[in-house]
Amino acid sequence: MKKLILAMAATVILTACGGSGGTTTAVACTDAYWDGVVGTCLPKGWHVVDRTALDQRGVPSEVLVAFQADTPTAGQFATVTVTRESLSRQMTSVDYSDASVQSVLAMPGYTKIDLTKVPVDDSSVSFHTFSAQPSADQPKTRFSQVSAATGANGYTFTASTPLSIDATLTKQIQLILSNVTLKGPAASSGE
């Protein structure tokens, strides 16, 4: 759980400051992301954060990649981080997802917003949206998470945003987290 909270705090750090955000628009996949380990689909207006930038901001090495919205919302840039955790034993995606949901319930200020299921490869895992305050010096934040496992590694995609977000940003985050894959494009085609 300590690693998960650390990764969530890193996600909050990456939200940075900016102006205010946008209008409701249609959301579609414009860029497929696959790095050989994890994949998803990014909507227009999102980019991959350069690893050098992550290192400069003190983001821990457990964070494999981060995606960030180009347009700020309420002065912050929505960010999705992907963390990898080495597991002491192999777990199914369903078991790892359930454990990830349980691990955040004790966070300060935890409030469940929504809990639904999404497909990740051959499993149905939790899409968990909640608010919490990861540390006393950070504001209460809205998080959405999808976790899955393969072999002895667990992966968690965590979106961090201000508490109140518009419908377009909600749809963008849903698109990213609903398209999580731990299989390469060739392996997942034909499903």
C-alpha cells in the first residue's frame, strides 16, 4: 500500500499548475500507446510525459510512464500514471485489482465515487473512482484507477484530477483506463 500511495502522490505532483479548462467535445482514441509492457489508447489533447521530466520532478522509478492532458482543468493538468509493483507471488488481474481497491480504503479522506468493471485483456477488473488526500500538504484529489497483473508484476493506471471535472475530461479518463492492456498489439488483435 505504501508504494501505491507514493505513486498516487507522484500523480498529484505531476498535475502542476495551469489555467482553466475546456468545453465538452467528442472523445475518441487518436494514439495507441504500447511500450512493450503496458498499453492504452490516448485521446486527442493528451501526451506521454518524457521520462526525463518525470525524473526531474522526483517521480519514483515504480512509475513506468505518465500521460498528461494538454489543457488544464481548475489550474491543474490531469495526469495518468502507470506504476509497476513486483509481487511476492503471481496474481490474477482480478485478485490484484481487488487488492488495489482494498489498499486505498484506509487513505485519509477516502470517499468512494464509483466502482464499475472494465475489461483488461481476458479479465474483468475494477474501475475505481474515489477522492482522497494522499498527504496533509496536498489538496483532496479525485482519483480513478484500473489495476491488472501478469506473472509476478502488478500494474496500476491512476488518473489524478481536481475534485470537480467536466464531462469531456471524465470521458477522456474513461477512454484511457478502459483501454488498458498488458498484451502487445499483435497479441490482443483478433479478440
